[in-house]
Amino acid sequence: MFIQDSSWQKQLSLEFEKPYFLDLMKLVNEEYANFSCFPPKKMIFNAFEKCSFDDVKVVIIGQDPYHGDGEANGLCFSVNDGVKIPPSLKNIFTEINTEYERLFFPTSGNLERWAQQGILLLNAGLTVRKDNANSHKHLKWNIFTDAVIQKISSEKEHIVFLLWGSFAHKKGMYIDKQKHLVLECGHPSFAHSHKKWFGNNHFIETNKFLKQKNSTEIDW
């Protein structure tokens, strides 16, 4: 199976058999055979392995993996331990500090600890060529990730979806807003942060909603 976690296998088994997905895996294998691509092949589905379907309570949607050497680890906005924290993630950490009026700034950009708390860190596209952002846009990852979002929306209740940036906002059409909380704002990238990111209060609002639904709050 493409994903080892049994709860995701149960939910996505039919998706894995569809012609588009089989074609997608063929093209991904060709890309990895002919070009340097990220994340490492064994970590393409890492977001699903680190956060089971049963545990999902928050979904954060990124665009595609970081495209520099050693950065991407299969979790959106996350980088491996020891890698310089990218501007977008710095802005995420800064917003958290502002909302909670704290001074702590993480030294690592590895967000695996978020995934372990029930946050699915899902990129819209799960692969990318080295030094070429959005280079796998022509692949059909969007069909797959749209299906994942629809599955979460239909099968679960009281999920918080954090949609940052216009590409993520488009994913909102697959979410039942009567069942779930959808929070939208600009992307936390450096270019847009000054006017569309800071002050969104998404992290406090997420925990407020989880508390109302008797779910454990996130330790950001």
C-alpha cells in the first residue's frame, strides 16, 4: 500500500485503485528516476503516517514541498531538524507568539509534534523537483488531495480547516462548513505577511473551537 497507516488505508483504498492515481504514481516514479525531487520518496505520504485518519482534528493545507536540499519532510510548512527555519514558518511562529503573548521561538522547524497532536499537515501537491517550486503542478496530486479533504469532511465532525492563501481557499469548496470550522487568511509567506497574515488569530480560534467540542487543545 502507498500509506502504511491502517486507518488511512481503510478510508482511501478505493482512491488508490482509480486510474488517475495509478497514472500519478507512474509519473511520480519517473520524476524521481530522472530528476532530484523532494521530499525523499519514502516520505511522500509522511503527513498520513504521522497523523492517522482517526486522530485528525485540524487540517493545515500547504501548496507544495520545500524544494531545497534536505528541507522537505512530507509535512507542509515543516523542515527537518537542523534546517534553517523558512520565512513562512517564521511568520507562523511569530503569529503564535503574538496571539499567546509569549517570547518562546522554536529552534527547530520540524512540525512533527503538531502532527502527533492530530494536525494533518497536507500539501496540495506532495512532490516537487529540486530548486523548482510548484514544478509538479501538472501532476494530478490535486485530485488526490481534494479527495482526502472530501473524505475528512464527510466522515468526520468538528474538524478545523486552516486555509492560508488563495490556492488553499479553493479547497474550501470540498468542506462542509455546517459541520466544520473553516478559517481563511492570506498565506504566511514573507511577501504577503505584512497585510494578510499577522493578526489572523487562527491558533487561538482553533483551540477555542476544539475546547467547545470537548477535544484536546493544540500545544502550539
